[in-house]
Amino acid sequence: VSSQVGCTLNCTFCHTGTQPLVRNLTAAEIVAQVQVARDELGEWPSPKEDRRLSNIVFMGMGEPLYNLDSVADAIDIIADNEGIAISRRRITVSTSGVVPELRALGERTQAMLAISLHATNDALRDELVPLNRKYPIAGLMAGIRAYPGLGNARRVTFEYVMLKGVNDSPAEARALVKLLSGVPAKINLIPFNPWPGSPYACSDWGAIEAFAAVLNRAGYASPIRTPRGRDILAACGQLKSDSEKERASVRRARERAAGLQKTPEAAPAPGNEP
Ligand code: SF4
């Protein structure tokens, strides 16, 4: 599910990131995405067992830790037994590495943590995930090691997009093993989903398998994600839409035309606003 419309970050492999932030989603809008998926799966009212919607990942459009209040409220509703009753252990929040918010995320949501890593050294990660310039890898790893509740039953998922000739060598796989040493982790290898004008290509299948083999030998589960939705530009990192932030003056004009804006006479007297 998404947490924002657009994104303030500009990860260079991500088409979604080329869409400027329009706004944060509300908790209701986040929960509604789950409800729409359940409706599509025919899970309404919610069955107690054999659910087809079994896991939720905050990994759509936007950076969830820049909208933590709404994300935390949405998770409370999704996890509540009187709500959708999906266990917090089945809810994962993926971040590009907003280090100062990691602890609050863990304490407020008890959600599983995923990190959009993609590189093992600061020079390359600065380029792929520019937020790294603000929160470099060493501090990020320290924040991850301190994530509340971390353990073998609650591993961190590291996402690693496979970019041909950029981050996909066996040496980089070995560097990744070294970087993650001591962190209960699994690694998702994501074949790059190309988009018009992107500067990268997807790694060859052989390179992805060789990379995964290094991780497997070191004892890490490292599934290669099956790309889904590429044909409609809706796969991972391809969620750019046509929404744009509306200028306040345009919005006021539109609301006036629709008769929605309060006239000055109808506006509450100062001090009486709700
Ligand atoms: S990968 Fe996530 S955080 Fe980075 S630009 Fe894309 S949507 Fe934003």
C-alpha cells in the first residue's frame, strides 16, 4: 500500500520518485487500499481463516516514515481485532532509511521493518538513494540494529534492486554479507523494472542468480522477486501517476465554481472556528 501521493525522495532507479509529492494520505485512505484489495479478493466480510490477503507491505508510493502519524493510525486499525485483524507481524513497513524515525516506527506500530538498501557503500548509495547523503549507511545500520523487537523471529527485510553493471557483482554480494553481519535479515532481490527514460537496465538473470548464491551460501534467505505489473507500468518503482499538486489559487477557484467555498459572510467569526 502507498502512504503518500508522489514522493519527496528521488531514488534514481524509481519512476515513482519522479512524481513530486502531492500530499500525504490519511489513515482512512491507507486502510481503504487494504479494503479495496479484500473486496477484489472476495474477502468481505472478513473470513477468520484461510485468508487470501495475508500480508501487507507499506512499499507503494511515498516514504511511510514521512507520514508516520497516518501510517501508525492505519496499522492500529488494520491490526485491531475489531478492525481488519491482520497481525502486526504480517505488516511490514519499508523505508528508504529515515534513521531518526526508526525507533518511533517500532515502538508505535510493532510492524516488521524493511529497508530499501540497494548498495553497500556510501558512494553508490548516495547516487541510488540520495537520502543516504543525510543518513549514511553506518548510522542506518546502527538504527536498524536498535530496532525494537528485532530477533530471529522478526527479521529485517533488505530490498536490493538488481541494476546491470551497477550493483550486481559477486564482490558486492560479499560486501552485502559483511555489512549485514549479525543482523537477523532476509534479502529480497528485485529485478529492475525499466521505465521510459530510466538510466539503468535490469541485471542479466545469470548475474542475479550468482548474486543470490553468494547470499544463500552465507545463510541468508534471498528470494528473487517475480516482477508483476510491468506490462502496465505498475510494478515496483513504477507507480508514477498523473496526479499533480494543485496550486492553492486553482483549488480556491475550483471550489468557488463548485459552490464549496464559504463566502466571507458565512465564515465563522474569529475565535468561533471549530
Ligand atoms: S523508492 Fe520509494 S522513497 Fe525512493 S523515490 Fe521511489 S517511492 Fe520514493
